[in-house]
Amino acid sequence: MMTESNHKPTTDLDGAIESYQAALNELESAAPNLSEIQAVKVLLARDAVQQLLPDKTKLSAIAFVSLMQLDRRLKQLGEAIARAVNLEQFREPLNPDPSAWWWFFELPPEIDSWDRFDWVWNVITTAALGLAGSYLFITLQAFAIGGLGVTEAFGTIAQATGIALIGKGALTADGHQQVAKLLHKMGVPSKWHSEVSCGFAMLLLLSVYGIHRSLPNYLYKKAVAEYDAGNLAHTEEKLLQAIQLNSEDSKFYVPLGKVYESTGELDKALVQYKNAVVNGNPEGFNSIGRVYIQQSKFDPAETLLRAGLQRVKNDPQIEYQLHRNLGWALLAQKNYPAAERELRQAIAIDDQITEEQIGGGMAYCFLGEALTEQKKMSEAEKYWLECLDYARPETVNEYRWFVQNSQRELASCVDTSGITGGLDHELATQKVAQSCDREGLIQSIKSAAIPGNQN
């Protein structure tokens, strides 16, 4: 028969582990309805074991494995202990070291019924950020053509920053915590954090999308202003940016073609004009017709210009251009009566247009030539003088026409500021005044109109 001493633990640590096991067995038998006393008894027993652990040299391998198994069982009861005991209240007087993990059991956070849908909001947030990033990338590609202005740079940086911040909050644990802290400071309840983050992402997407949609028209207006000022390089840059953002809008191709036509690059101009004609843009028909005139392809030019007249609606400037260029094509074919009819229609439309336009006044010049060829010299005088006052050729080839007609001296007197940069409208007037013998030219025109002086 074994004596009592044979049942005692070999060390104090072994005894503490046995006490810990006994308290844990009692706690498990009472689960899930634990009492506060039972729970605290186990935690204090674990404290006793921890205090004796430094004497590791006296801990057997069997005792060590047993302790690990007991700890696993205790952790499985962690939630039940946190429900039975206000551990925060007990930690205050005991002040346990953070390594004493058994005093820090916590209840799982209560999940609001609405939070069950957080994953939906997070998916929407991620999708919105992805779309916003795509639109921003396209915008940056467009501005890579000519560079960012101050306004565009500020807007783009602000959008990129917003995407980075919200994306970090939605896609990384650290970012999620930072966003949660920020929203908490703003007074947003935790159950609404996913929804508010999604709202910010949607607002950012709408902002990026709105800018993406409005930029092409903004760039188009800037391009038109640059073109009217004769700044062709800047015009080309803005139009290429607009096309990069919205390649389906045919209105961008015609002015870009005009840039190339103005510098005599007719093949490049035709590529752009044909892009516009695909969508039935009447200005595209007009522009191709004008290029064909310059290439001496008069029949196809006439065909396209007449087709354009059938398509134009409520656009006096394009209608003027179509009649003017059709008159020019007929004039080149020596069909002077038909050219006269078209040019008179163009002038009637031009008289209704109040603003000054590049290419304006050229109908007077063409009609003056048509009347001269028909020997209607007195009437031709009127239109040659109007040509002298109002002609502003749009392209190099339009300007070349002046040195080919019966009043070639006009070449020194017309305003060429609309063809290329380097000469604004006011400077053109000064230069013309210096190089043009206006009075001598007027006398030459009047003299040609006097019967007997006609060649």
C-alpha cells in the first residue's frame, strides 16, 4: 500500500499544474453556465503556475506537455469566462503583465445586423475605385501628349490622392484601421463605416467621371480659341488630347484636319476629315471638298460639297463654307455662272454672321474672279474691294489662290493671321499697311472696271 507522500507532486510547479488542472476540470464541467468564482479560481491557478515557471529546470517534459494541453483547453473557454467575469474590473487591482493572456479574454464584437452587408459595400467601394483609377489613367494618357496645365495638374493630383487614400482604407488592414479612426473622430458610428467609405468612393468616381466627360469639350473650346488666334501647335495639342479622351466625337477631327491643311499637310488633313465624314458630319464633307479643290480633284470636290449641303442644319457658318467652296470648285472648272450663284448664296449667309471668322470674306474674292471672267467688270469691282477689306484665308492653299487670279496684287494686302501662328490679327493689319499699296490696288481694280480697259 502506497503512503500519502507517494501521491505528492515532486515539485511545487508540478503541484501548481495539478491545481490548475483541477480548477479547469471543475470549470469545464460547469460550462457553459460558469460562475464568477469558478472562472477566477482557474485564472488565479494559472497565475500560480506562471509564477513558478522560471524554475524550468525542474519542469519535466510530461509536465510541460500537460501545461500546453491545459492552456489550449482554457483558451477554448475564453469567451465563456469573458461572459461570466468582468475581467477589466479584476485587471485593475491585479495589473497583470500583457503576457498573462488569460486575464485578457474578450467577448467577440457584436455584429450589427446591418453589418452583415459590409462585404457588399466593400465590393462596391473596390469597383468604384477601380473605375475611377481607369478614368484617371486615361486622363493622364491624354495629358501626356502636351503636358498638364496648373488647373489640370491640381485636379489630377487631387483625384489620385483621393483614390490612394480610400483604396488604402478599403484594401489594407492598416488603412482600414486608419479610416475607422478618422470616421470615429467625425462622429460616424462604426456600423456605418463601410457605407460611408463606399459613399466617398462613389463621390470620387462621379468626380473623376464628370471631369473625364467634360474635359473633351473644355479642350475643344481652348483649341478653337487657339485656332482663331492662329496658334496651330497649341490647337493640335488640345485636339489630340480631346480625341484621346473621346475618340467617338467627330467634331474634334475637323479642326485637327484644318491644322494640318493650314500647313499644307493635305494627306494628314484628309485622314482627320474622313473620320468626321463617317458620322455624316457636314463640316467633314466641306473640308474634304476643300482639300480636293486644292488637289485639283474638282469633280469629287463638287460631289462632296453638294452632299454636305444636304446634311447641314441650322449652322450658318458651315452652310456659308459649303456654298463658298462649291463656288470655288465651280470657278476652278470655269463654270462661272454656276459659281456665281453659289457664291452669291454664300455672301448672303455671310452677311447674317455677326462674328468675324477665319476664311470669311473669301466668297467676295471668288465672286470677283467669277464676274471678271464673265466680263462683268463694273460689278466685279464691288466684290474685289470687299475682298480687299474682309478676306482672311484659312489655309496656305487659299492664300496661294491670290497669286493665281487676275488680281494677284491682293496677296500683299490680305490678312494671313489665320493660317499659322506668329502673326496676330492686329499685327497683320500693321504689316499689311506697310507692304500693301492699297491705293494703287484700288485704282487698278477701278481701272479694270472702266470699259475699254478690259483685257
